Amino acid sequence: MPALAAQRPGWQSRLGEVQHLHRSPARYRLRPKAKVWPTTVFNITSYSGTDDDKFAAAIAAASANGGGKIYVPAGTYTLTKQLVLPPYTVLAGAGRDASLIKWDVALTTPLVIGKTLVGGTVTRGTFALEDIRLTATASSFIGYVVDRSFTKERGWLKRVGIFAPVTAETSWEKSSTAIFLRQTANTLLEDVLTDSAKGLYARDDISYLKLSGCTFRWNLMNIWLSSQSHNFLLANNRFEKRGPHPRQASFVISAFYGAKPYARDFLWANNVVTQVSTESTLSSGYTMDGGDGIYLGGIHSVSGSQLSLVATTKATSISGAVLKYGGLGYVAQIIDGKGAGQWRYVTQASPGGSTITVDRPWEVEPDATSTLTVVNHQGRVLMIDNDYERDTQHDDYYLSLDSVKAGNKFGVVGERTMATSWAGSHYQGTFANWHLQYLGNRIVRGTEANFVANIYNEPETGYRKVAAASLVFRGNTNASAGVFNLRLTSDVSAAADMLLENNQANAITVSRFDPKKKVNEKTAYSGVLIKGNRLASGSASTVLAVEGLPAGVTVLP
């Protein structure tokens, strides 16, 4: 598409083939044969004493057996102690409405956890839960009900109920969590029902997580996935905001915690985000947040996969703390000049260094005209066929690249919805949010909905070249009684290669008066095509620009 390709020497069009140019080389490894778990059954009713005694005896027997199934027949069991499950042990009941385990005391430890395998380490055994309900009844309980951490072996929760106190407490540290994950992989959550202040908190280094057919009820945080995490499949779930009213978010992806600041490769599909509370306070919605950077500037020279930098990488955080990193978790993006549109994984970088190494050479080698940004790898998020019934906010907050929204339902009855992508400088990074695509989404409720591609520099860095590129808004429709707008709202900067086509938008804003900075927006656009946008009635969408249509923007019927 010539209108979208900036004709500059060495420039790679950021649309089209670019997504195929930058895949990492395939890395193959043999998958070990899955461990066969012991199947011996240990029925807790075959042991005597208190409920604590019965569970302790069954756990001891399973441990001696190298695992097995601890069976909990229908009934209610009251415990005062933590359940520490041996490796390869399934805690199974007769159904989550039949086999009920409750703790009436507010333990300060997780209620169910895997056994530590080696003294002096944090490595734990894997376990599974099936057909059972776990309930923390003490109103002062503020811990984790289930803690699956420090194991890469497969484990699962199937047809499980997890309940914990839900109060009006707004503090993260003073509220309950149903499921906690940390430094773990190969986890399956299937048909899990939770009712707690926080649903799922995946702190760091989580991979290969599947969440399907679940219902989470929450009032403070539904799901938070944090850094050094990848390969999540979250599909066919129902998330219900409940009271009392503390809110926060329905879905957060961040780069906080962990030694490698990336969060990538997420599929979020066919989920319903709704509300069961009669209170008016809504969830604050979805955000991917927390990214930072270590370099923005020129390139002195290139030798294969090594880049010599004009300046040095960041050595301290924005607060002045000394940074520690080795490069893994960052991506290098050429955002302007020769070779723009290419990105690579960073394999080596050090605080205050003048070189970085990437995973492979460039197709078009950058040079002194190029601008390089090195930031946390946050992105590769595919969100399809979801219904955001009670989410009024949807933010890609300073991502590096690759966020696709397709076939989703947006809009909240009686409310305005904002779905915003943010690019530009934030913290110490400059984020381009490449390859953002809104495809075939539907506005089905609400008074107003806005899809916004936003460049906003906070703090200001003085950088004036391309900060955002490769954005597509295509085939988005409005079936609500409210208005639907598209906005390219931008700070003083530049944007390139954007397509807004066949949308049922009332208005498309290219530039506007910035009410916060109290100035007219002035953005250098190149390769922006606005085509075929019209209302359901057939009338053309209105294109708005505060000082006339900027150069670099083409409008076609």
C-alpha cells in the first residue's frame, strides 16, 4: 500500500510484512516424558482423630507413597492448620458443593501449598486439586488460599471452589487472594469458581498457564499477571465484579517484579467481564502497564548483532536507585531513520554501557540516521471475542509492540468507554506500541465509546521523531444508541503508517486542543490513510482537525 509506506532510504514499512521479518529463530528442545502420578487413594475417613489429624495422616501416607490421591468424601471438614501437599498428590473431593474444607482461624500462611522439596531452597512439589471447595471463613484472613509456586512441573485445579472474605478494604496487603502463582509453569485452571477480594495474582516468572471455563468474583483485583511471564491462554471465562465497592481492575498485565522485565504472548478470548454488585462503582477495566526503558538515542556503529551506542544505557531508575540488568527481557526497536520498523530481542546490555547485543543481525542495518529505543518487552497480546459488559476503560499503556483486539464487544450501559493505546515517553522508556490493531469490534452499549491512539510524553524528553507507528483500525461498528469516535490524539512528536478503514465512526479526530497542556496538538504524520469510514446510515464520518488536515494524512471516501 504505497500510501502507507514512507518512501525513505532503508525504511521498512511497518505494516504488512514487518510482522514476519522479526520472529525469533525457532529454538527446539526435547520435551521430557510427562511424570506418571501415583494413583493410590488415601481416604481421610479411614483415619481417626480431629479433621486436622485425619488430613495429616493422609498426607503422611501419600508422602511415603511418592504421591497419590487424598480423597475427601462429601461433608464439611474444619481445619486449623495449613495443608502442605506432597509432590504428585491430588486433593480430590466428591464435588465442590459436596466436599467442603473450611478454616475458621485466620492463618498467616497460605492454606494449601506444595511441600518444599530440599531444605534451604524454595523448590516445591507440584500438586492438584479436584472437585472440592476451600473456604477461609475468618473475616481477618488476608492471605492466599492456594499457593502454587516454585515448580515447573504440571499441576491443575479442576472443578474447585475457592472462597475468602471480601470486605471494603482498599489495601492490597490487607485483603484476601484466591490463587497465588510465582515462578511456576504448566498450570491448568479449569472450571474454578472463586469469590475473594483478589482472584488470581501471578507475581513473576509464570509461563504456560491455561485458565478456561472459570468464574471469578472479586472486588479489588480480578487477575494480575506480572513480569518475566509468557504463554498464557485465558479463554471462555466469566469475571464478575462484586461488592462492597473497592475497584481497581479486571485484568492487569505488568512488568513489575522479576529479574527479566517482560510480559508477552497472551491470548484473552471469549471472556465476559460483568458485575453482580448493585453498587454503581465499576471496575477500572484492563491495563497493560509498568514498562520502562534503558536507552533512547542514536547508533554509532553496527557490527553484526552488536550495536555501539552514541550515549550510554541507563544506570539508575527514575527515583535514583541503582539498576541491575543483563539485557534479557528487553527489546531493541529502530523507531526512526534507516531500518525503522525492525526489532530484536536484547541478549546483552549492562547499566551505563555503550554497547548492546541483539539476538541476530538486522535485515536493513541501521546507521547514524537511526533512532533506537530499548524497552521492556510488553506486548504480543491477542484479545478476541470478549464482552466488556462492565469495563469502561481499556488501556495499552506504553507497550512495545503487537496488541490485537478483534471481534470484541465494548460499551457499558449509561457510561462512556475509553479504549486507549499510549505511546511516547513514560518513566525512562520511549514506547512505540507498534502493530496495534482494532479489527471488527462492536460497540453494543453505552452513551459514548472512543478508540484512541495517543502519543503522550510524560516526562518530556525532547524527542521529536516517530514515536508511534503501524496502527490499524478497521471494520469496527456501532450498534449502540450512543456515539463512536476514533481519535489520533498526539503530543508534540511524529507518527507513521496508520490505517483507519471502514469504521462506523461518528467522528475521526486527527488533532485537537489539548485541555491538559492548553495547546493545539502538533504532530508530524506520515503515511496515514483514512478511508471508507461512514455511519450505518451511509453518511461519511466527520474528520476533525483543530488547524486543518495535517500533511501526511490522506482521506478517501
